[in-house]
Amino acid sequence: MQLDLVRSLFAIFVVIVSLLRLMSDHEYFRLTAMKKIWGRTRGLLFHFLVNVVLPLLAALYFLCRSITSHGLLSPLSPPF
């Protein structure tokens, strides 16, 4: 359970850092390279999907997995 919780917290951290970098005035070299290769719109979209959406989905997955493995959402079972 703790490992899944740590993974979800790390994925949330990655999402926050990526969003801050994406919304920053200073553009980072990876984003600039993506925009040069695929164009502005597709480069921003690809950067957003890879660096924000995928870690957010991983965070949700690991958070739900950690909650269910702890027994908070599991069905009622006999106490033995």
C-alpha cells in the first residue's frame, strides 16, 4: 500500500512541475524542440499529453490502488 501511495504522490508532483513549466514565461528546451519538430499546436499538445495527462492518470491509478489495497473500498468480508 505505501509503495502505491508514494507512486501516486510522485506522479502528482510530476504533474505540478510540468504544469508550472508549461505555464512559465521561460520556455524549456524540450518544449522548444517539440514545437520545432511538430509545429506549435501539435508540440504543445504532445508535451501536455506526455508530461501532464499521463502522470495524472498514473497518479489516479496508484492512488485508487493504494486505497483499495488498504481495504477502504473493498467489499465487506468476514473478520478472519
